Amino acid sequence: MKIGVKITGTFFAIAFLSMLVIGIISYHRAKSSLEKQSFEKLTAVREMKANQIQDYFQIIKDQLITSAENPMMIEAMKEFKNGYNSIRTELKIDDEKLNALKEKSNTYFNTEVLPRLNKNMEVKTVLEEEVSRNPEAIVLQNLYIYDNPNNIGVKHKFLRSNDESSYTKAHYKFHPVIKDFLEKFGYYDIFLIDNKTGNIVYTVYKEVDFASCLSDGPYKNTNLAAAYNAVKDVKEKNEIRLVDYKPYHPSYNAPSSFIACPIFDGDSEIGVLAFQLPIDKINDIMTNKQQWAKVGLGTTGETYIVAEDYTIRNQSRFLIEDSTNYFKMLTDLKVEPKIITEIKNFQSTIGLQEVKTEGTEEALKGNSDSRIFKDYRGVPVLSAFKPLDILHMHWVILSEIDEAEAFEEVFALRRNIIFAFACLLVLVFAASYFVSREITRPLKELTVDAQELGNGNLDVEIITGRKDEIGVLADSFKKMQGSIGKLIGDLRHMNHTLEEKVEERTREVVNQKNVIEEKQKEIVDSIMYAKRIQTTIIASESFLNENLPEHFVYFKPKDIVSGDFYWATLRDNRFYLAVCDSTGHGVPGAFMSLLNISFLNEAINQKQIETPNEIFNHVRKRLIKNISKEGHKDGMDGILLCIDTKKKKYSYSAAHNKPIVVSKGAIVEYAADKMPIGIGIREDEFSNRDLPLKKGDVLYLYTDGYADQFGGPKGKKFKYKNLNELLLQNSHLPMAEQKEIVSKTFDDWKGSLEQIDDVCIIGIRI
């Protein structure tokens, strides 16, 4: 190794190690400091939200006790009980009228209640399990639910029934006041319950639990019944019972929580007052009214409550902000499909989203701490957790933020350190290079003199007189001028060294050749893997066989992967089949086809767009937005066929490529829009057209690759006319034979010429 290289390398190594040590120490100190600050912020948010939620439940408790002690509420409890017990007598409801009201009740449950409830039930319920059978409940539910002119959800606006019963008078007297209290403080519902019988003598919202019995009725096993049973026979006026969230049938199986206390008239308990707790209030506290950033939780932080069953008690931020990716995350985490369906139906994670993490397990054991671990999404987070003290509920609270966001600044510092490190290395290298050059310059001059001596020039003038090691070396070379034999020997030695270097360079060239060949193999392997991916995404033969019993697919990419594709999906009663030609072929075309398939899938299965033309309109918008920002005209031509399997109706939308139908020995070419799915001269709305197909007709969908192929005796294009004639002549044959004829004709026509484009043809017999 040359002295200059050694000097440069030494300077460089010293600087490199120094800067590396300083950079590592700075980075770790910054990360430690930022981690401490982040945990302090999360702990502050956790404590703030814990205090807010505890204060909120204390307010609920105070309001409940105050309401139960209010003389108006005591009077209402007595009058509603009396009105409830006397309603049948006062309205003179005999058995015949009662039976008629039962039929009316059954009809309402079968048409209004059960369909809505069973949407949210894993095991479907039936009429006998939901309807109340005591006569008073049947009469009152008819008066205030079935004959209520308001729709479900606003039946609380009904002030009184059209009768003069004691119950109606009490309802007219007290309902506006209690309803105003509910609306002012945001409760979901308020209940007055007879402590002796369990009859719900009054509710604000008039759901189907109104007038039912919690002792032996259909809702005796609900958490409302649990709250009632806990306080119905107590001796203390301020006894409170809060029950956790559980699915509640009268609220269509939505998770509900109740808090109850007794109502005393003097020293005697006369009833129970219960509040059905609102979800929105708790959500507003825990999500800071969906303004997480204002409390320092950035773009990924959230605070949430978890109960002892490991399910969340407020909305997940990620469902609120990005439901599409949230449900994709649940699917990727292999969450049970029924849980995903319930979250979608309720648009709520309460009582459904499981959060079984290191933080929840520690907090449920009674521990408070701050740690880094993976949250319920499987994402590393910084978390501050602790138990909550709320009316004997075994709940915990966690404040969390993604590790990536929390350390974003330190990651930026790391990038800056690396950048500065690289710049300083360049400067150090340059400085060491110049210093070493100054040191080695006289050595190089002496080397030149030595080379002259080696060439036989004994008259070369070697400069001496330096007082350093180089001067000593020059004196030595001066002495060499008198020793020609030794000089010749030295030259031979130098030649031998050069030959070794040539051999070394030759070995390096061979090694580089091997590396290039290996890289080429890796590229080919990567493309073959891309082919397997593309083959997986396009419509499988088994899926097509399930939905298109008689068909054939002729698919022949120009290269390993294809810009042409055929893709199918089934949603509800509609089967969609796309035969499309993406811009380009080979790897670029394949990337376009994957993108186009993803946008088709997004339109049909995520956006739930039904008509083919609207699906193409959506795909074109997505293509223009994502890949056509600088005027690029990438996109696709193609046909999207929709088969309504119930109505046996066929419709389609087409961009450039036209569907072909052979019916009764004649061929019909249907229309297509003369514009691509992407940027074109026209960007009108795509047309949706019907296909009047009959049994026995054969429908063909194809791209332009077959017709544009050069071949034959004169090397010309095959053309669409010849392709249509070929399909017409063989349309009566079985689909497998048609495919063989199409394939053989193409290969014979192409001959030894190169295939110029991807080819895709699909035939379907109706």
C-alpha cells in the first residue's frame, strides 16, 4: 500500500471513529430525553383524562341521586305506578281487545323490531323471546309505541295518547320535564321501575323495553335488570349500582351501560330510577371531541378505557379517522369475522374491540407505569397506563402514541447526524488527501528518477540534501547509479510484480462477469415471482367455473408478465368480469394491471358502486389523480360485464374494446365509448348499456393483441374482421375446442415472427 494511501487512510479512520462515537452518543442521549418527555406528556394526558372521566361519573352519580330525591320524581314514580296498574281497567280492555292488541304487537315486532335487531345478532332471536306478554305492557306499548306517529328514534316527542287514563295524564304532566332533563344532560334514556314488580312504568325514548317487566319478562337477564335487582330492596337512599357495557336487545343489541338508585318516599322505597348512559359523552372526553392533537397526541395518539373483559369502552381513533384501513387491520390481525361485522353495523368499537396488550394486563393487575410495547393494532407505541376508580368498575385507562411519531424528531436528528457525518467525511478525506500529497510529492519525484535509472539512464540527476528520511532515500539512490547489475535485477523484479497485478486484474474482471450473470438471474427470478403474483390476482379458473359454467379463457402474455388482464368478483347478486388492456406490456404493463385491478376492486367491493359505467368513471378518476399528474396518459382500454344473477340481466360498459355476440348464426358487434380509462381527448361519463342475451348466445370479450398480431404469408396484421369471422365459424363448438382453435390459429399466423402484444380472449355461452 502506498504511503499516500496509508496517510489518507489513517487521517480518515481517526476522523471517522471520532465522529461515529460522538454521533452515537448524541443520538442516544437525544432519544432518551425525547422518550422521557413523551412519557411525561402521555402521563399528563392520562391523568387529565382519568380525572375528567372520574369527574363525569361523579356528576352522573350526583345527578342520579338528586333526581331520585326530587319531589317531582317521587310524585312521578307514584303516579306512573298507579297509572300502569290501572290502565287496562280504566280503558276497559277486555280479552277480545287484548288479543287484538297482542296481534298488533306481534306485527310490529315482526316487521319493525326483529329485522333491525337480528342484523346485529350472531344467533337470530324470535318473537317469543322479545315480546312482553303482561296485559299492561301490551296496552301501554300500543298506546305509546305502535300508535305513536313518530318514527323509531324520535318516539320520545310524543306527549300523550288520545285517552283520559291516569297514565296518560301523568305522562302529559311529567314527560316534558324528564325529557328536557335527558336532553340537557345527554343521557340515552331514563327509566322509572316499580321496585316490587320490576315493571318499567316509564321511559323517555319508548324503546321496546317500555312497560316490560325486569323480573320475569324478556329482559330479565339484561344488565338493566342487574342494575335494578341491585337496588330494588336496599335500605340506604344513596345506594348506587353501575353495570358495565353489554349488548342490550331493546337498543338493537348495541352495547349499553346503566346506573341505578332507589327512589324513597319518606323511609319507604317506592321505585328505582335508572339512566342508560350515553356513549357520546364518554367519547368526547376520551377523544377530546376528536381533537387529539390539541392535547398533545399528534396524528397517531389516543386515550381509551379498557374493561376487565379486555374490550374497549370508547371509540377507537382509527375507526373514526380511517375506517377502511381500520377494518383492513382487523382482517390482517385475524379478528373474528362476527366481531368485524358487529363493529361495522354499530360503527362502534365499544365492547367489541379487544385490547389485550402488555399495558392492559399490567393495569388490570393494579399497576401504573409507562412502557413501549405493541398495541392492539400490532404497532409499537409509547403507553402510559393505570387503573381507574369509577364506582367499583374494574376499568383501566391508557394514553398511547405510535413510537414512529413520538421519535420522529430524534429520527430526523439521526438523519441530520448521518448527513453531517457524510459531509465531514468528505471534508476529512479531501484534507487528508492534500496533506498526504504534500508528503508524497518528493517521493514521487524520487520515484521518477528511479524509473530513469531503471531504463538505463545513468545520467539522471538525483536531488539530494534533504535532512529527512526522503533525503536519506535520495542518497541511497545516488549510490545505486554505480551498480548497474543490481539495477537490472531490481527492474526484473518490478516486471514480475506487474505481471502479478495483471493476473489480479484479470481475476477481478472474471469475478465481475460472474456477479453480472448472478444479477441477471436475480432479475429474471424477480419477474417470474411477479408473474406468480399477477396469476394470483387475476380471476382463478375455479372462481370462473362457479359463475360462468360454459366459457373459455385464452390468455397469452407477450412477456413473462402482462399488461392485459381478466379479473372477476362477486358482490351480493352481481357478478363482474373485466377484460382489459393496460398501457404497455411486460413489467410496466403488469404494474399498471395491478393498479387497475386494485381500483376496480376498490370501486366494487369498498365503494360498493354497482353499475359498470360508474365503476369505470371511478377507476378513471383514481388513475388521473394518482399517475396522470404530469400529463401522462397511462390507463387502460377494456370491457366490464355485470351479470345480475337473480334477474338474469346483463349490462356492460366499454372503453374502445367492443363486446361481440353470436346469436342464431349471426354476429353482432355492440357499441363502446371511444375514449380510454385515463386521460384522453374525451373525458365524458362512460355509458352503461344492456346486453339482450338469450340462452344459447355466445358472448366474446377481447383485447387488441390478437387482431394486431403480424403474420401470415405477407407479414400483415390479423385484423378484427378475421378474428370475428373465426369466432363466428366456431361458435357452435364446445368452449374447450373453440379455445384450441383460437390458440392454433394464432400460433400458425404468427409463425416465426415476434409476438407484438399481450393477447386475451374470453368466450361465454349463455
